[in-house]
Amino acid sequence: MFKAKILFIGPNESGKTILANFLSNATENVGGEYRPTQGVRILEFESQPEGSGDKTCEVELWDCSGNFKFESCWPAIVKDCSGVVIIFNPDIPSHLKEIETWHSMFISSQALQDTRCLLIAHHKPGSEVEGGRLPLASNLSRLPLIHSNLEEEPEEVRQAFHRYLGSVVKAMSESREQEEMSIIM
């Protein structure tokens, strides 16, 4: 069974914790007032990634704080990660610029394959922005982008995450096979 360490990163108040709770079926802190994550929260659950047949995958979902005061912890957080999901709120114009920094710190610096990355434009209740194209920087526009709206399309969000998780597990499997072949050769 594969174990995937997936980081949820992005600006403050972008919806990382709400999405993490939803995707892991956790019920703590759903709704209510905003309480920023301090450092990181790790949620563990099993999932069936798309394309894996009936095989399950252990998922460690790391819900990381968007506060830059925790920047000194980021090298330890990113160590051995399988994938990175950048979550942002498209209603907040500064988030489009901020996610470039997140990309640089967590994806570019690790030379992480695009197939192991995902952008989620998380629409909060009453969102003004439609689920269309966003003015993303060129390095971000290469990454898969999904729009999430847990009030209107919760199962579409879950299915998109399972597709993403399937691509991460496939990349992990291919990487493992390459390592094994290099040992044999």
C-alpha cells in the first residue's frame, strides 16, 4: 500500500482547513469562526485514488499555516512530500500574487513534477468570482487547476482530489520502479 504525504499550502484564509476536513472526513472545526492553523495539522486517512482499481492509499494530509512566521519550519514540512496542493481564494486579488511565492518555496525549490501538484481556487459561500480562467503566472498556469465550491459541488471536489491523488500515486509508483531498475542495473 502506498503512503502519500500531501501538503495543503497557500495564503491565510484561503480555505485549506475546510478542504482538508472535508476530504479527510474529519468533523472538527467545520464551520464556525475563523481560527488560523498554527504551524501544521496532519490528518491521516485512507483513500482510493482514481485509477488504482480497488487499492487503497494511506494519505497524510498536511494542512499548513499560511502565516509566514512559520517559514523556518517549511524545509522540515516539505521533506519527503509526495504532492503539493496550493489553495487560494480567487475573491482576494492578492492571493493570485501570493501563490507565486508558495509555488517557489514548495514546488520549484523541490523540483516537484507538475503531475504531483494541484491548484485549488476555493470559492467560499457568496463568492463573487465565477469558476472560469484566472490570470495566473506562467509557472502556475502549467499546473492543473480546479475550482472548489463545497456548498454547490462537494462531490465534484472530492472526485477531482481522487483524480489528483491517482496521478500522485502513479508518479510515486513510476519513481519507485525507476529506483528498483537502477539498483538491478
